[in-house]
Amino acid sequence: MARTIPALPPAFAHDASDATGSGANGLRRDPLVLPEDEGGLVRMVADRDLLDPLAGNTPSFSAETSPEGTSTTSGKTSVPLFRRVRERLPAPPDHILAEIERKVHAGERLSAVDGMALFAAPDLLWLGRLARHAQRRISGDTVFFNINRHLNLTNVCKAKCAFCSFRRDDGEAGAYTMTVAEAVATARATVDALPITELHIVNGLHPDLPFDYYVDMLRALSDALPNVHLKAFTAVEIWWFARITGKSYAEVLHELREAGLGSMPGGGAEIFAPAVRRRICGYKSTAEDWLAVHRTAHGLGIRTNSTMLYGHIETAADRIDHLLRLREMQDKTNGFQVFIPLRFHNANNRMSDLPMATPLETARIFAISRLMLDNIPHLKAYWIMLGLDTAQMLLEFGVDDLDGTVVEERIYHMAGAHTPHEMGRNELLRVIRDAGREPVQRDTTYNVMRRFSRDDDPSDSLPTAMTVHAGAVGALR
């Protein structure tokens, strides 16, 4: 039997011009039908009603729910709100794996059934070799990095994503919102010390900040730092701006681009499967909203990134569905420049009872992503989330990008990451060279800025690292 993934629910609470079924944005609302498979590889391996005790209801987190996700009412401890699915996929027959290998070497597209088979393939090193072969065809021995800074303007957020450790309510301890002057001063201080080429700007969905705040912010940053690319605002933020203004996605993006927006990050995708999404981030945009924003951006010539949050309550089938949806959109728009699997971190959030994905599970997900996403050119290992050792290992599993210097990352460190808040270029070069690869410094849109041979001395023009603390340029509010 073919497996049918349920249709996505209608988009909610934004202007009607972006909520039409398969109209202006051309997005499918029909169920996604996967082909019949041998050995039952494409199937749901667990009843989602067993994932948490709420049996299908979106979790409603209140003051009675502790940060660990267990009830504290009447001094009693309940079972965790979330549990990971322990999958036992059937081992694929050898001839299926042989056919997958033939397809990869012939440059043929893999199917959903192939993807599920790869999640059950017993030889992880074989899988890594296939992914490395696919990656080598695209970028050879090149590993990209850039010199960038993260800038989070506010952590006040109306959404209540169960996995998020970054968000705060307005007025809560630890909540902050930067003024335009503070953000510009923080960014300028970084540029004065490091030749960064990119500001990576993502934020909470602040319930009271007007859209003009973000437009003015981009314009001020662009005026102050004309040579720095502004990669800003996830699709969820664009969706939010459309909600609070009544504008279409195209109108929002056009106004932001006029103010200095260069490209968009890929955050907020999480996992597209509706049942899982309702549980972990049911308060924010749907998968279809996310796809609609990126489709609109691509139509306007704005390049974007793409992501998937893994290692929580999703299944292998959910992951394959997510990858296929991205691949289908890329076939139509060719606007995604990189895919970034993001590992769920379990500290200081409502999903803290879940164990985190292991490095071996991570390697499998990265390799399968490289093999399935044959039309997205780059695969990034976000070292600050994974750790340098794991990120370096993933160069053998299809990765060709290690992100960048990432001055002052906040979001993953608030979720328990123990990696440094930043890294100097020299250390990135060492990690890449020790893996036998060629380091290439890029800009945001993958234009080559400098190639480093093994004999190059990178210390001639760049300090090893620095940290800029926002408190140094004024109190955050």
C-alpha cells in the first residue's frame, strides 16, 4: 500500500493573499503520496498518540508546568510531556542498498523509499562514503566558512515553542530588547575588531514591537556597515510581520529588501509533519506558511537557507517528508543555497526529558540529507551546535560548510551548548586542514573570497577571536 501523509492544515491569521490553497504561492495542500515500498520501509513506526500523555492535544504550558516539562501541581510528578520514538526499521534487502548505490554513482535521484532504506542501512561508513561521493561532485575537497556575527535583537517572544530555551516574556528576568542605537553600536564594535562580512539576525516574535522597528533597524545597520551583508529574519518572523501589518509576504519582503535585507536564514522550519509541529511549536506558523514565505522570497530574487530540527519526537518518515518538501520547492524556485540540520538541545526547555541525538545518529541524518537533497548545493554543519569534533567528522558525511566565526551566539548556548561563543579563523582553518580539505572563505551567497593553501599564513590580517558583549554598549531593555 502507498503511504499517505495527511494534508497540511490551512494557514491561519495572516492576509488572505497568502492563504490561498495552491493559488498565488502554488503550494500543495493535497496529501503527499509516497510510492509502495518493498518490506514496509515507508511507514509510521509509532502511534503519535503515544508520544505524550496529551493524546493529540497541543501542549498548553502554564505556570503549573515546570521548565523540565513535568507537572508540579500538588507536589506530584507526572510523566514527561514528550518522549522520543524508538524506531526499529526493518533492515533493507541487499539488492535495495545496491540499487541505491548505483543511483548515487549514476547521479540519479533517490526516492522516498530509498531514503527510508538509508535510515535502516546497517553500515554507517558505507552511507558516509555515498554522501561524500555526492558532495565531491558538487564542491570537491572545498570546505567553506565565513566571518560572521550573530545579532539577536530581542528574546521576547509570543510563541511558546516547547524546545526553545531562548524566549522570554516581556518583563521576565533575562528578557531584553535592543534599541536601534545599541544594535548598531554592537555590530560596529565587532567590525572594528574583525573583518566580518555578514550579520546573522534572528529574533523572537515580540508582541509589541512595530514592523517599522525592524525596517529602521535594517536601514541603520546598512547605512553604518555598507560592506556587511545582512542575512536577517526567519520565515516565521516574516509571517509574523505579515500578521501584525496586514501586508502580504511580498510586500513585507520588498520593504525589508529596500531597507538593506540581503538574504534570509532558514530557521523556523523545525519539522514539517503537522502532528509533530502542533506539539512542539503549535503557536507559530505552519509548515505551509514557512514554505510560502521562502517561495515568495525566491520569486523576488532573495536567496535563503533551509533547515530541519532533528532529534526530538520526529520519526524517520517525518524527516524524509521534510527533505522531499524542500527538494520539491527547490525544483521550482532554485532559491535555497544551503541545508542545515539543526540538532535539538534539551537544556532549559520543556522538552528537557528527551535525550539528545548521538553523533552517530547525527552522521546518518547529515549523510541522508546530502543524498536526498540533490538540488541544494551545500550542506552545513553548524559547529557551535554540534561541537568541533563532530562537525569535523561530518566532513566525511557530505558536509562542505562549517559556518563561520559566529561571534556571540546566544540561542543554542541558552539551550545547553558548551561550545565557545565564537571561533577565530585560524582555528577553523586548522579543523578543515586536519581533515585533509581545502579551506575557502566565502561570503553569504557563496562567492569565493579567499582560498587557503596549506602553506598560507592566515594570521596576517585577522585576530584569533573576540567577544562583544551587548552590555558594553548600553543596557538592554
